[in-house]
Amino acid sequence: MRRVLFVGPHVGAIDQIKSFGAMWSYFLPRALTEAGAEVQYASPPPAGEDARAVRYWRSVPADQFDIVLGVSRYFLRVPPECARELAKRCRGYVAHIHDQPVAGPVQVTFTVRGADGWKHNPPAHQIGWAADDALFYPRQNDDAPLRVLVDHRLYHDGVDHTEETIRAALSLRLTGVAVSVRHVVDGGCIDVQVPEQGRQKFTRKHVPVTKWAEELGSAHVFMSTHHESVGLCVLEAAVSGAVPLVRAGHISPVLLRTVPHIEYEDPRHIPWQRVRRMVRMRWALVRDVARQNTWAEVARRVLDYDHAGK
């Protein structure tokens, strides 16, 4: 049995998930346990208390663990001595999970996106993304108007396409298609009737994950609005039976290859007939393919990794 020291928040219940990191901290330890590993949580001082952090990690019996696994960029936010001290004594290796390859004091970066072309230290190993198909599942009403869920606005500097994305979804009405458009805002989702509603500022106010799952499961189509480092909501939408309609450049091609989707260049020329055909196929295509991105598979890739430095 492999022993894993998990460095991240101990998220004990679904309703405690309030971030991307918390999603990983809830599902991955459970998947590791189900795969036969013994998982123990570390309780380090918060980032910013550097001296305490170094003392804490020097006191941890790392020789009792095969893997020390950090999430939420923990080992990038504390002095590098923390990871280096652990690496000296760990039976296996010290790792962290990141969207993409990144330099740091650990011995391997487990990436969500690909690691092609990365030739620096530490080495990178892709473990992919995941969505729980018991939480995210289809609830669509096929007798109701086509329901389109438009993602939230960009919350930092960059190019945002929310308003024109909403305009594209609403334009379906001009073709005689009955459509209901929803938009992600702080704390939940709203019905939208005009594109200007997409100008509402988004400050990342938490949407309860069970409410989020209901919104995705009720949508026939999910539309991206901006470039994402990962864009887990695209996978969650597909597992929920919604067709991901993704503007080119918004989501990594490495991740999109694992999910049935439709990509477009210009919102004025979205292939809506193709989208509607794909909506009708969601059980046979979208969900059944997307749900292969499981937490069990992510856990397997973590446990199967062979660190040659040990």
C-alpha cells in the first residue's frame, strides 16, 4: 500500500467545495483511497508564515510516505526549503499539481494540461482533468426551449467575449428557434434577454457546487466566454449532457481532445444546425465520452508515476 501525504485543504463535504483547488481536494484523496493508497492530510501553517513553515516540514516524518502531494500551488507559496527538506527524507517523491508545467522546488509537477516540449526541472507528467458523473448528470427537458448557458465574464485583465457570445445565442430566435439563455454571474445564474446583461462585473462570488451542477444538467448547450488555463466547466458541462460550444483559443486543445465539443472562430457564423444535432445525440456521444475523464483515472496516473530520481 502506497502512503500519500496530501498537502491541501481537508474538504469533508460536497457543500464545502468553493474553488477549483477545493474540487481537487475533495475528489482526489477519495479516489486515491479507493485505488488502494493510504492518504493522510498535512496541517502546515498558512503561506506567508515562512519560518513556521520551514520548521513544520522539518518535523514531518516524510520517510513514512511514498508521495507528498501538494495542491493549490502550495509549494510555490512557501520557501523552497520546505519541499527540499521533504525530498531528502521522502521514500518516493514530492510533487504538486498545476495547470501546466512550472519551475519549482518539487521533484515532479503533475499537470492538468499537457507537458509537451517541457525540458526543464522539475519534470512534468500529465494526469489530466476529471468530473464526477454522480454529481454532474443530465437533467435537461427536451420538450422545453433550447437552453443555452453562457459562462461568466473574465474577472481579470484580458479579452472577454461575454457580450458577443450572448448576442450569438439570442440570435437563434431570429431563425424561429425557441431558446432560453442563462448567464453565470456572482452567486448563481440569471436569465438574459439582451446582450448588455453580459456587462455585469464578475468578482468570483461562489456558486454552490450542487447549484452549479443543476444549472449545467439543465442546459442543452454550454458556451465559453474567455481563455481559460483549464476550463473545468467545459468537462463538467459535457458530463452533464450539455454540448460544449467553445470559441477557438478559449480551452487547451489537449484537454478538448477528451471531450466531444464544437469549436468555432466567429460568433456570427456558429454552426447552430450542427449544435442542435449534437444536442439530440448527447446520451450516445457527449456524456458517455466525457465521463471517461474520471477521478479514478487521475488517481491511477498519480500512483503509477515512476520517479527515476529515487
